[in-house]
Amino acid sequence: VLLTPPPVHAVNFAIKDFVSKQIGFISKVDKKSSSYLTVLSTSVLSGAVVGVVALPIFYPLHYWRLRLAMEVGTTPESKQFVSARDLFSKTYKSEGLPGFYRGMVPTFLGIVSYRAFYFGLFDFCNHFFVNKNSHILLMFLAAQIITTAAGVLSYPFSTLQTRMMMMNCRAAKEYTTSFGCLKSILKNEGPRGLFKGMLVSLVS
């Protein structure tokens, strides 16, 4: 969720600007005179809407990237998928179109929470703590806190997304629903299982 190509970020910010203007117009939010709770709730809502609108467009790309990245064989025979075309063909044949969107439910929740906190805290800090005249160290610190907080809060959803994606094209699936995946992780690995790999993800 955290590592996304530049076009995705461009679309996210484009949608955010549009949604923020629409929400601000509807709720008559004036950042100069409104209370901080009003400004924050408006920013969080606009960030959540951005996640919901942009996710279905790019979700299949996340699936392709993850499955191809997980291929570690050295020969075509040792790999489940040998190319993006092969991945598309086998997934569609085995799972149908829904296969490209497996794990959508936790991903929706993760994207909404991440974008909501990311954009919400971003606007909040810009309004109350950071401006164009702020020291560069303060701006850097604010950016790191925002990104880290949003990443930690949304990471369990990313874990569920990845586990669900990895069930595609398997004859015997360990679980078929996001809730079943969550129960399996908590039972076999405990709550810490939801945060495996989080440090690497945050650092990168």
C-alpha cells in the first residue's frame, strides 16, 4: 500500500484537490476561521474519499506487482508465472475477473484509513504547525511523523491484502474470505502476525 508508482500519487493528489474543494464548498469550511476539529474532519473525509475512488483503478496493478515479485524460481519450470501476460492469463482462467480484486475489502479499509490519516494530518499540520516559512527540519519531522503514523495504522490491512492475493491460482485455499484470513493469522501467529514486515515497509 505504501509503495506506489508516481502516477498513482499524481491521481491521488488530483482527486484530493477536487474532493477537498467540493467538501469545503458543501460544508462552508474556511480554514482561516474554522475550528481545528472542522478543518481536520474535512481533511480526513476528503482523504478517505480519495482512497475509495482511486483504489479500484490501480488495484490490479498491485496484484500483478506482488505476484511477479514473489516469483523466486531460476527457470521457467520452477516459476508459477513467467511473465505479466502469463500471470493475467492464469489468474483469469483460474479465478475469473474477481481474481484480480481478491483482498479488496481489507484493501479498501486500509487505503481509506491510510489516506484519511495521511491527507488529514498533512492538511492539519500545514494549517496549524507548518508553513512555507517553517524550518526545514520541522517540515521533515512533520512529514516523517505523518507517514509513519498512517503506515502503522493501516499496515494490518495490507497484510490481509497480501495474504488474500497469494491464495489466487491455488487448488487448495487455506482461506477464501478476509475474515477467515484474519482468524487464521490471529490463531496461528497472534496479533504480531498482522505486522510482519512493517519495519521494512516503513523504512522503504
